[in-house]
Amino acid sequence: MAYMFVHDGLVHRRFPVGPIAHVPYLRKVAAAHQLHHSEKFNGLPYGLFLGPQELEEVEGTEGLDKET
């Protein structure tokens, strides 16, 4: 259920998600997932909820900061 709300609602905006759109960590998760769809990090990050940590491991937080 959480995956659906964050992935389909918050990231891809398929339906309104209410106040979870304002939770700072979930905004980072959404931004990291947007980077996943870009070519910037060769598809990283793969894990939705661990996306920000995956980007830290490849020094991709600069890209994450630009998205949030």
C-alpha cells in the first residue's frame, strides 16, 4: 500500500496523495525515483524507499538536491 501511494501517487502523480506530499523524506524518495528514470546514474537508484541512500553511495546527492 505504501509503495502504491508513494510510487503511483507522489512520484508519478496518478492520484492526489494529500499531506504525504509534504513529508521531507518522501519528497527525497520521489526525487530519487525521478533520477532513476533519467540517464544520469545509469538507472540508479533501483530501490524506491532506499533511493536516497543508494544515491549517496555513488555520490549522487548533488542530483538529488537539485530535484528537491
